[in-house]
Amino acid sequence: MQSKHQTGFTLIELMVSVIIGLFLLAGVFTIYLNSRDSQRVIDEEVRMMDNARFALETIAYDLRHAGAYGHHNHEGQANIFDEENFSTVTGQCGGAGSNWVVDLNRPVFAVNDSSDYLADCMTGWDQGDSIEVRYAVPLPTATVQADLIANNLYLQSVANYAYLFKGDTPPPASKFAGKPNLRYFLWQSRAYYISDHTDQAGDGVPSLRLVSLAPGPIVENSILLRGVEDLQIKVGLDTPLVGETQGDESADTYKNPNDALVKWNQAIAARVWLVVRSEQQYPDIDPTSTYEVAGVVKTNGDRFKRIVVSTSIRLRNANTGD
């Protein structure tokens, strides 16, 4: 009678197989974790880039419109009607009596690595430049006096001059007698700066903040984007050549706002940079790595991820002030 032999795995073979399988699983799991971490970093970069582009486009829009005073962009042709009304704006930067809201000689203005109104409006200023813009937004052509709101600031304009006024009582019709194309505009006063916190003071998260005129009229301070730790601007100047009385409407040189050569009547372009920092630190980021903003090389100094975005803007500024 032929004997039957059963074949199978010995205990040793089974243990070796399990160990090999565990090594394979560990390798697959490690690859998965690394891929997940890499994807998380990429997602964070994409989110930071999208947010930074949004903030940069908002600033660029304001800069492009700065100096639009109704049907023109020449501050010498705009006037303030009943000027004492404007000193009562709640939260007015610079305090009572300040003309920050309606500073017609500054359709666009910037301060290098500082804040022009630090003590009054731009609270918590941390670092970077500050930027101010002023302009008027056209209302529908069918807008009449009855459509105006008592707690807003407006500009009423014809082709060659305009009046700023408060509420639903515009200047007398005699101011514009016989003038065509009379339009109403909503007045805008806005400023940008970097704060050392978000809505919770002392939280250590930098933010890009917006100071803006709101119905009331009041000056409000709000967050435009958290995580922004630096704002820089360079002014593009149209400097006349030797023997010329005026420039050729092209930016010949870019200067920091406080440079002695900067005359705001020659500012026809701007370059703006934003530095956005991640919410958390990443252990694989080299704290000695560097990045460049506005021509200056800076060191990370920590393990936060940073991205730098920038844009160039053509200004419509044609004022005659300094």
C-alpha cells in the first residue's frame, strides 16, 4: 500500500513569509505617508497662491483707479463742498479735523516700511510698506438726488470739475448750471498695511489689513488676508530727460516710496509684492533658505513655508502735488 504524504508550510516558512509581508507593507505605508505629506504641502502652496493672487488683484484694482475724480483725474479740478462735514467721520485717521478721507492731493500715496497713520487707523502695524488710495466709483447714470443715502460720501462731477459732499444734499444746482454730463460718484478712501495679528490681538498670525470708508460715514479696519507678513511697493517714475519739461509717460525708474527722488506727480506705475506665510511649520523646510522680495534677499529664519507674489500696475495718477 502506497503511503500518502501531506505537504505544506512549516512554521519557520510561515514566519519568514509574514516578516517579508510586513516589510513590504511598511514600505508601501511609508510611500503613502510621504505622498500624503507631499500632497498636503502642494495643496497648501496652491491655497496660499490663490489667496495671495486675490489680495494682489484687490490692491491692483485700487491702484489703477486711484485719482479717478469723476470725469477727470486732476485734483486741482475737484473741490470739497461744506468741508466741516468731513471732520466728523467716525474713526477718521489722524483724528478729528483730519482730511485723510478726502485728501485730494494724495490720490495714491505710500510709506516705506512704515505706516502714515499708525497711531490712529493702522493699529498693530508690524512691517512692510503702507499704501493709500482715493477715487470715486461711478453710480448708474440714472441716479438722482433722491437715490442718495444720508450716511455716504459722494462726488458730483461734470467734465472739467467736481464737488465732494456728504449725504443726500449735493451742492446747489447753480454750481453746475449749463454743464452737460452731470454724474454722481461714490467716494472711496482705502489703505493697506501689515498687522502683527488677525482679529485676535496677540495671536502671532500676521495679516494684510484694509482700512476703508464705510457707510456712516465711518472708517473701518478689517482683515483682507491672514498669513501675509510683508507688503512692498516701488513707485515707477516718469522723469523728464535733460532739457525736457515733462516726461514721455513711461516709467523710467522704480524707487522706494520715501526716496528723495519720488515726486507723486511723476508716479505713473507701481510694482507690488506680497509675502504669504503658511499657517504651520514644516520640518523639511531649511530655515537658512532665502527668498527675494522687491530686490532684497531675506532668510526664512524658521520652518514656515513662504511664497512671494508680485505684479506691475499702470497708474492713472496725474496730480500736481508732491
